[in-house]
Amino acid sequence: MDGKNENLKGKTINAISWSVLLQSSSQLLNFIIGIFIARLLTPDDFGLVAMVLVFVSFSQLFADLGFAAALIQREKIENIHYISCFWLNVFIGLILSVTMFLASEWIARFYGRTELLGISQSLSILFLIVSASSVPRAKLVRNLNHKNIGIIEIVSNLSAGISAILLAINGFSYWSLVFQLILLNVMRLVLIFYISNMPFAFLFSFSELKKLLSFSSTVFTTKLIREGTSQLDKLLVGKYIDSATLGLYSKAYSLMLFPIQNISRVITNVMFPTFSKIQKDPDRVGSIFLKCIGCISLLTSPILLGIATVAPQLIEVIFGKQWLGMTTYLQFFCVLGLILSVATVTGSVYLGLGRPDLQLKVNLFTQPLKIVCLGIGVTYGIEGLMVGFFVSFIISVFVTWSVAMRLINLHIGHILKAILPTILISFLMAFTTWVLDNLLFFNLSIVLRLFSCIVTGVISYALFTHLFSPAAYKELKMIVSQKISKRQLK
């Protein structure tokens, strides 16, 4: 049994290593491309596309109706499961693409922008494309083959990004972003089919799908509720404020997500299949969970608070002065990101232990709460909406943690103990950087001032972390040391 556990641990660490390396490279590439595009376009261009993405975001959700999660979680899977799920997804994706295309005129009228008609019609194809790639991707995830997933993301982002930049240079404005999204997903589909060795046949079995239905339907319902409410703030900003504000708001949110996508969600994607393999040992799941969130907080907290500290300089240097309006939004989301970065792993606990029903029950409470808070908040403008967002987010996280921790014999106190040391060290780093910036760096050029703040933040965080040595720091050092030792032995 120990040998089996060590083998799983080795596979998990290896999967995380490849995921972090390749996904980070992909996201960094995407981030750099986004900088070029942001300098060529306006917040209004991004806002127009963001208005449609409120609806298109459901493409990922309806892409598999929860069957991808069921394929990953189930202990034994046959080819007929993959094939049946694939054809069902394609059928649903086709229906949704047609529905979105026909609803494009309504979307344009809803927001009061005629440009949205063409954007909606063009992006409607994403429902079909994403649905076709869902099952082969699940096959790669189930086998912890995150190396190939990372390679797919890099190639797809590079191809779509370069194309979008060329279009933006030639004056295609928001159409550059539309084409980028379509090409990105087409490239993913082609590459993921080629690499996954997805079994392909004109077969379909209702009886085999029924074996997955109980798990998948619960996962789908939960995601449907969460996705609907997660897009509500953007829908309200686009409808009741304006597209330029939505562009700033959405860009700030995506910038905050950058470290979370590269660290938290990468680790979460690996943890789901890992937890599924040891779901009968909740104490072991709990131990791994605490180590994961500790390491996540160690890596994401300084980045998020560092971004919040230097937000004005960072935005002006990277995106240009036309984007300075997103400073407050970025700082707001970065503070929330301290909790969001570790909260993302909680979903893997519910799914890995086969309790999507419990996750659904939690969301039936937390998501209506968010709707109420945002609905009340938006009547007071963008500031009110942000307050509503904050209140609903904090309550939702603590309710979710309270329920999930019972499954692995833990409580919220264990989570706070795992993440608070690194968060406090990050605040100390941010305060040190802010003081030095206002005392020593404020007269420097904007680029040199930003560089000085970054260097100060990195050095101070490294010193404080080494000085206080939180448990997550020791754990990460041990993992790195073990990896180096194994390579030297080879």
C-alpha cells in the first residue's frame, strides 16, 4: 500500500510540476499578448465583447453537462463511456450554437448596442467547438496528462494571440478579440483530439450514460447555478452602467485571475483526480488539502498583494493611461483573490469524494444570496455592486468551507492556520513596499518606480518568509529538495 501511495504522490507532484510550468508559460504568453492588444484597442472594445461573453461563458458549462467530471471521478471507464458522452455533448452544443445565433438580435436590443448582433452571431459557434473538446480533455485530465494539456494551451494561445494582434494593428477593433476567441478554441479542439487518442466511433449507449448521470447531473446543476451568478455582476454593469466601465471591470478581474489560473486552478485540476483515487481515506485527503492550500497561499498571496500595492504604476506601464480607471477594481479583486485562490480547491474535495449533491445544496443557499446582494448593490452604482459582491463572497466562502471540511474531518480553523501566516507575511511585504515607494521611489520615472517596487517586494517577501518559516514554506522546500535529489540519482 505504501508503494501505491508513493506512486500516486509521485504522479501527483509530477502532474502539478508540469501543469504549473506549462500552464504558467501559456498564461504568461496570453498575458503578454493581451498587453499588446489592450494598447491597440479601447476599454469600450473589450466591454462590447465582455457583454456577449456573459452568455458565451455558458459554453464551457453546457459543453459536457457534468459528464467530464463524472468521467474523471468514476473508478472504471470504458471506451463506450467516452464515445457516448462525446456524441451527446456535440448534439447539445449544436442546439445551443443555433439558439445563441437566433438570440443575437435580442442580446443586441437588451444592451442597446447594434454592434453586438454580429459579435453574438460569430461567437455562437463556440458552444459547438467547446462541447466537442470536452470529453477528450477529460480523458487527458483523468490520466494526469497535464503536460500535453499545457502544450496544447501554449500553441493555441500563441496562434490566436498573434492573429488578434495583426488584426488589431490593421484596425479591426473588437473583431480582433472575436477572432482570437474562435481561433483559440478551434486550435484547442484540433490538438486535443490529436493528442488524447480519443476513441471515435458512431456508437451511443443510453444505459452506459445512465451510470454517469447521477454524478454528472448534480455537477451540472451546481455549475449552472454558479456560472449564472458569477456572470451576473458583468451583466448588471453592462446593462445599467456602460460598456467602457465593463471593459475596465472585466480586465481588472482577468488580471487578478492571472496568478490564480497559473497556480490555484492548475493544482485544483490535478487534485480532483488525485482525491478521487483516495476518496475512501478522508483523513489523507484532508492532509493533502491543507498542504495544497498552504502552498497555494505561499505563492499567490505575495503576487496578489504586490499587484494591489503597485496597481497604478503597473496599469500605466503595461496597458497605458487609458486603462488607469481600473485601478480601484484591480485592488478590490486582488484582496478578494487572497481567499479565492485557496477556495478554488474546495470543489475538488466535494467532487473527489463523490459528494456533488452536498456541493449543490451549499450553492442553493450561497448563489441566491449573491443575486440578492448584487441586485441591491447595483442600485447604488458600481461602488454598491462591489460592496454586494464582497459581502456575498465572504459569506459564501465560509459556508462552503464549513460544509466541505466535515467530509475530511477538518474545520475552518485548520484552513485559517494553513493560510494566515503567508497572508500576514504578504501584508508585511506590501506595507514595506508601499512605505519605501512613498519615501524613496515617488520621484523616479514611472517605469523605474515600478521596477524598484517589484524588486523591493520580492526581496522583502523572501526575507520575511525565510525569517518566519511558515509550514507551507517548509513543505515546498521539502518537495523541491526531493525532486532535485531524484534527478541527481538518475
